Amino acid sequence: MKSVTLKPKRDYSVRRRHPWVFSGAIAEGDAGAGDTVEVLSSEGEFLGYGSYSPSSQIRVRMTSFDRGRVPDAAFVESAVACSVGRRAGFFANAYTNAVRLVNAESDGLPGVVADFYAGWVVCQFTSAGAERWKREVAQALMKFAPFCRGVAERSDADVRAKEGLEARSGDAAFAVLEGEEPPELVEIAEGPCKFLVDVRRGHKTGFYLDQRDARAAVGALANGADVLNCFSYTGAFGLHARAAGAASVVQVDASADALELARRNEALAHACGTKVDYVEADVFAYLRKCRDEGRSFDMIVLDPPKFAESRSQVMKAARGYKDINLLAMKLLRPGGLLATFSCSGAMTEDLFDKVLAEASDDVHRDFQTVAATRQAADHPVALSFPEGFYLKGKILRSLT
Ligand code: SAH
């Protein structure tokens, strides 16, 4: 096995079990893409094993800090089995049959994401090490995921390019690794709702499982409300509000395909009196249009895509978050609720709070926080890997 030696005083984060070794911390040593290497301190002390990634800034992703636990096929199988085992509670309580089974670094499998949709598992492999072990990962998922019918791969072009991995797009990005081929759309259940998941062309692996708790929190407050669901994707927040007895729901998204699926998701639900409208529009423009027309709502959901890809974009992203929250705040009726989210990891909770406070200041309205949400429990964050925390949300009530 090849080894990589760190520069003096650059061993601190590995000793604290942080899983990333950046290229700048390495004094010498290299290996092939995905090879397992031994990581040594500048004094030659063993620190752990990791997977080498020659074209990435994150040159080594640590997989084991124990000399006796060499990352081999049995190691990978046991890591997957443990990760799936930690989700037993999800399968026992039956609120949903869609669960993230492996959450990458935080579950001890860097670069590996595996989402379970009603018997079908969809993986993403976003590092050279993950790519190297994907057969073993898929076999273990097939073996340990409950009632698993098939395991497929969706590769994410952007991240793979950074890792120097072959980037495939469109239907070529999808491949069955184990078992049967999943249907075009997989139907999942989440609390009172059902959703169709496009595992081939949908975002991420098809559905935003990470917002499950936030959708329940929004549902709990939506009875009787006129709800505006911005960045609706396939309508999940809006349909939870509908199931909870919202008076009306407007779903807004820029993607016609997402809205089409949202309509089909509504058709899967029990008939009720809630009127649901679908608007294909840019949310920024739509909020301005509502303002100009004097429209108002009891509840507004803002779940935008990532505005900041990295720390350098944070200030620009903060302006984006402020604009959009300010526009939404203006449309709230007195006592109305704003459920607002940021999935940019680089945007800290503190900064997000500050942005919301500034926006409320600018619109001269007082708000109180009634709930705070974060990525659901099947998207855990290792304490040694704070970078794994990205999704935060606030439900604010307007006091004026
Ligand atoms: N709330 C959703 C997930 C939202 S993902 C859920 O719980 O499932 C973000 C969505 O924003 C995507 O569907 C994307 O199409 C949409 N989007 C991105 N930029 C937009 C814009 N400027 N205006 C409208 N929609 C946009």
C-alpha cells in the first residue's frame, strides 16, 4: 500500500478524525485514483487509511483511523450494513418508505450517498474512492436494505468533474448496479402524502428527503391557510399543507417538468376542497408581481436552491436570501407565517438569522421564530465533520 506523508503541523484535523486531507497539507506521496493509502504524520506516525483522489483539492478522504481496520471489501460491507441498521427506526415507524440509507462522510463512507425509495435504492458516488468501491457498496445495499428490489446509480456531473471522474449526463448517467431496473416513476409515501419520484431525471437522486421534518412542521401550521409554496419542485410542501387542510395552495417553480409531477402528486392524494394552482415562473419575478397586484398570504414557503457553492460566494448569496425573504415578508398577512430555508452549507445559521433580521427591519415588521428545522435525521452530521451540516430553516410568525 502506498503512503502519503503530511507536512509538519498539518496532522491536527486528521487526528480529530476530520475525513478530508487537502492537497496543501501533503508533503509527499501519491497514488492512483481511488487507491487506499496510509496517511502518516511528518514524523512518520500512522494516522489512518484513506482513498486517494489525484485530481481533487480534497486529495485523501479518510475511511479508517484504526491500523487494524484496513478498508477492504469486508470493511465496506460492514460500513453499509451499520449505516442501514441505524435507519431501523424509520422502517419501524412507517411514516415514510423513503429514507437516506448512507449519508457519505457522516456515515463513514466518504462520497457515497444512497437513497431508498419504496424498495429501490439510488446511489451517487462523488469521489474517486467511492467510485472504486461502488460494486461492493451496491451489493451490500442489495443485501441489507429492507425489501430491496434493485440498486441503481445516478452520477452527478458537476461534482464528478471536480474529482476527475468520467461525467455522464442525461439517461447515460443512470445505471442499474444490482437487481431489477426501477420503474420510470417510483411512488413513495411520506406521512399523509404520496409522491412520484423520477429517479432518472429528478434533482439529486429524485426527491428532497432532507426536508421531511420541515414539511411536517409546515403541515402542522397550515390548517385554513392560503399558502404560497415557492421553489415547489414536485409540490411536496404544498401538498403537505393541502393534506393538513390549507384553504388554498399556489405552487411556484421555474421547471415545467417539476410542476407536471406536482400535479400528478396532487392527483394521488385524497380529494379535498383545497384549491391548488401551479405557476411556472421565476420566484423573484412572481413575488414582485404578487406585491404589485396587492396579493397576500397566510403562509409562504421559501425553499430555494443553493445560492452559495462555496465560502467565497457567501456575501453574494446573503444578498439573494435577503431579497427573497424581504419580498416574501411583504406579502404576509398580519400573523402570517414564513417558512424559510437555506441549503447552502457555506451560509451559517447565525448569518442566516442575521439576514432574516435585516429583511424584517427593512420591511418594518416584527417577527418571532416559532420553529427551527434542520436536515432530517437520516442526513446525520458527524461531529468531526461540521461541513456535513447544510440545511437549516426557520418558521417565522409576523406579529404585525
Ligand atoms: N421544496 C422542494 C425542493 C425545492 S428544490 C421539496 O421539498 O421537494 C429547488 C427548486 O427551485 C427546484 O425545483 C428548481 O426548479 C427551482 N428553482 C430554482 N431557481 C428558481 C427560480 N429562480 N424561480 C423558480 N424556481 C426556481
